[in-house]
Amino acid sequence: MPLWQLFVPEDAYSPEDKIGFAEDITKIYSEGVGLPRFYVSVIFHDVPKHSFLIGGEPRSEFVRVSIDHIARRFEELPERLGLPQDVDLAGQWRDVCAAVLKPWVADRGFNWELHTDETPIAYWYIDGLTPPPGWSEQEKTWAEENRATPYAATDEVPA
């Protein structure tokens, strides 16, 4: 599960903007690494003008993005995606994020910052179910159905 939390100026985005922005974020994962779309959560926190302070001063033209990853580990990606082992994943990830943020944030005149954390997968549940292993047949089923469904714990773990 990726969870994107965006701390944005109050009224910076319309409801339609938020849906479009969240769709662009979702595509990173559904099209990029094959995650089920329902794994991707995006929360917009509308922050009043004098409630976001940087260096002790109010900032109304700033967007802060906090990303939590659970479903995929960066160290898994080179082998799974056929990338060289020495690929700069952190740099590529920052570039992917910057490309998604550009039309929604930078092009609208906002300054921005982001960080990404990886949470251990052992602490993750969806609807009381332990999610299936990444890239497994069951995960593909969850992606097709766009929801969590029970499965046998003996389902094969992908090589």
C-alpha cells in the first residue's frame, strides 16, 4: 500500500483536481509496478493559511508530500523490473514523483517537499487479511477484482 498524504493550502485544489491528481498518483503504482489500484490511498489535508509554518513563518504557497510504502520494497524492484542492480532507485523515484507533482504543484506556483518511508510489510492488513505476496497470482486476482478477497495461505510465493 502506498499512502500519499498531501498537506496543501486551503482551497488550492477543487474536488475534481483532487480526483485527477490522485489518478495520476495511482498510475505510478498500477501501471508502473502492477499494484492493485485499491492499494493506493491519497489524502489531501487542506491547511489554513496561518497553520503551515516553515522556519517559524506562515507559508501559503507550499505543498508537503509524505509517502508511506508497504506493498513494495525499493530493493525488490531491480530484479522484478529487469533493471540493473546498480540503478539509482532513489534518484529515479524522486524523478517519478517530480514528474507527477509538476502539473499539479510546481506548474501552479507552489514550492514543495516530499519524503518516502518504507514500512515493514509484516505490520500490514487489509480488511483483516494479510495481503498476498507481491507479484503473486493472488495479488493479480486482487488487482483484477480491485478488492481484497480471502485466499489460502499456501498460495505459491512467486520466485
